[in-house]
Amino acid sequence: MGSVSFNQRRAKKKRQNLSPLQIKLKAVLKDLAPYSFRECISLHEVFMDFYCHEIKTAIIIDGNFETKSDKEKILRENGIHVIQLGKKEIQYPHEIILLYLFENIGQ
């Protein structure tokens, strides 16, 4: 997976205990073809809720991104585009979230 390294034990535990918001977003991301996002990926101890290697894009749910500026800086320094979604936005209908993601991928 290139420069993205796994803290495998922690990542596996996080994948087994997805929050309701992560579960909903995971369902939306399945419809984001041709992109394939994996959940709970880490880079230098920074966990991303979802990550797509092909387009180097991380999706972070606000509230899961402690000390936001430092961690976002690490991701950006490694060439990863960050899309942040608030808990409120994830409550929107499936199609609205999908449209927002399509509009913001690769920006």
C-alpha cells in the first residue's frame, strides 16, 4: 500500500468495532465506483476512517480526528488529500453524501 503503513492490530480492532456513522459511510462508499475505500487505515499513528490508495484520499469523520491540524498536516505532507465529514453531514441521505464525495475527490 505504498507509504501507508498499518498498525495492524489496532486497525483490525477498529475495523471490528465500527461506529454507526462509519457503518453508514461505508455503505455510501460502496457506491463510489470506481473508487475502493478501506476502513481504519493508519499512517504514522494517524488513523483515517477510510482511505483510497488509488487516489490517495482519506475520509475523516470529525470527532475521530484529535489534534486535527497536526494529523491533517502529516497526511497532507504524505500526499494524501483529506475530506472531512461532520457527524451532521453523515446523517444526510445516501445520495447527498455520495454527490458531495464525488465533488470533493481529487481537489
